[in-house]
Amino acid sequence: MKAIVHAKVVLPDRVISDGCILFDGGTILASGRIAPPADAEIIDAGGLYAGPGFVDQHLHGYHWGDEWFDVTDRCEAVAAAHLKHGTTTMTPSAAYNYSREEFLSVIQQCNAAIARGGTTIAGIHFEGPYTNPQYGSLAARAWTYSRRDFEELLDLAGGNLLHCTYAPELSCAPEMEALLASRGITGDVGHTCAGPDEMERAFARGARIVTHLFDAMGHRLGAAQAAKATGDVQASAAVAALGIPGFYCELICDSLGAHVSPSNARMALRAAGEDHIVLITDASVGQGGRADALVPEAFAAATDLNFDCNGELSGSYLTMNRACANFARMTGADVRVAFKCASTNPAKALGLFGRVGSLEPHKEANIVLADADFQIHSAWFRGEPVRDIRN
């Protein structure tokens, strides 16, 4: 048995000062203001925050210095690299702009890793492949819908597919919603210009996640046309989503506010509430893995942004601990709320909260020791210490 003592224990609803976490055999036994057993191995947190391991439900790769991995061929390497930054649970994302071979590769790799066990990969995310071809990086590569092809993808992923992004305004959307619901798969709305009615229909039929709120989202009439009636652009897809209680809204909080501005991040937190914001990295391979990346001059010095061959934003180089720090800086959220948005909320959105997402007894011993700026000092995955911590 191990006991982390002298920690600020972060629970979803409060922080317990000078707290203790007991864990054994990969499972949390107790947490709070408790005395460790005499025979426990003592780990002194030295007053650091002890929070649940991060849950990243949307990412495509990893880029750190000269090191990079892509989920299209190195899913487990991506998972192992993000673990060093405190991400203990993830759902790698197969994207609409992948080739069929690449999309299938992500599914097959995740299936194999989950079958072997011992991985942070808890499931699969389909970011498409059927999305609006006008919204997102290399959006025109979105696949043309075919029920047969979609069912083939669903069959291949099986129970490992936890959530799927689609655009509610597409003519195929109602059929997709029915197929997802029949298999118990959570729908994500994204890469879309859906209006309020379409958003409400999607929610009523089972969609519960908004894919990177404010990013790759437009207006069903177009911004210029929408502004003619009132002088302002109202009822955009992002605003329509925020107007529906119950959506889990993903945010990509990069250091420059390129994906979501500080004011929009604050608005999202206020509108959706701390129970329904989900921090993601949307991490990509970066320029190191894409020789054709075109970086706009204005962002030449950016350290956590990725761009495609057209100079458009295409994910990030973020890790979850830096996403937390950026979110806290943008919104004024405290450490508890940031941990909640990076662990508890995504675990609930994905139906995994029974085993991860908080430091409650009987859950996996996925633990992060961090300071107030989310610099990671130590981490444990299923009770085992994580080697080579990175920040």
C-alpha cells in the first residue's frame, strides 16, 4: 500500500488541504483527510496538488521538440508520450481528412492496444469521417456518406468506439444519429454550421459533446448574410450549442488564444458551467511530421500551434497540463475547476466515470502531483509511477 501525504487533494467539488491518498494494486482505497496505515509506503507531496490523471478525448498525435508520433501509425507511442505529461486516459481520434487506410489503421491499432491491456487508450473517437466539407483543416477531404461504409467502420471499431463527430445539418445526419444511438455511441456535433433547430434535434437524439467549440464552426446563413438582419451575427453553431443545457463543450486552450479567445473561453465556462467544459489538446504531429505545413508569419514564433499546407490551424502541440494552465489563465478558473474540466468532465462525457476521472475509492489509481501552474512533478498510472515526467 502507498500513501501520498501532505497533498492538496483535488476532488470534483472541493480541495482538501494536507490530505492523503491511499492506493494499492492499481486501485484507490481512500482519499481525504485520513491517517495512513503504519505499514504504508509514504510519498510526501510537499504541499503539491494531487489530482486525477487527465482524460484527453480528442487528439491525433504528439510533438515535443524533435520527437513526434502520429496516431495513423504510432497510436501506442502517442499514448506513452502523453502519459509523461499526466494523461492517463485517452481516445485517439481518426479524422475526416485521413485516407481510408489511415482511418482504418487508427481503429485497428486501438483495438489491438485495448485487447492487450496496460494502455492509456480507453476507446476510439471518430472525428467524422462525415462532416461539413467547408469547416476545418483540409475540410474538403471529408468523406462522402455511405451507410454501408459507415456501418463497416462501426463494426470494425465495435464497443471500443466511444464517440463520433458529425455535422447535424448534413442530409445523412438523422440516419447517422439513429445508427449511433442503436449502438450506444455518443454523438459529437462539430465541423458544422448547424442552426438551433438542428442542434436541438441532435441533442434530442443522443448527441452530448461539442467538438472543439468555436473551431470549425460557422453559421448556416454565412456570417455576412446573418449580420444583415440585426447588424450582428447571431445563432452561429457555437452559440446554438451553448444555448442547449447538457452539452459537454470541448475547448482547445493554446497559449495565444488562437483556437478560442480568452473572452470566448470565459463565456463558454459561464454558459456551460464548470460541469460541462471539457479540455482537449487536439494534439497533432506538428511541423516535424508535416513537411508541407505552411505557418502564417503572425504565428511564426508559436510553440503550441499546428498548421496545414494552406496555413490554416490544424490542431496543436498541446499537452493536457499546459491546456489546464492556459485555461486557468484565460478564465480565472482555479486548480480544482481545471482538473474537473480535464479529467472528471471528459470521463463523464465518455461514460468512463465509474473507473477514472476522480480520486474516489475503487477507481483506478491514476494520480498527478502538480503545482498551481500545472507543472507536473510526479504521476501514477494504475498505481505505477510514470517515468520521465515532462512539462
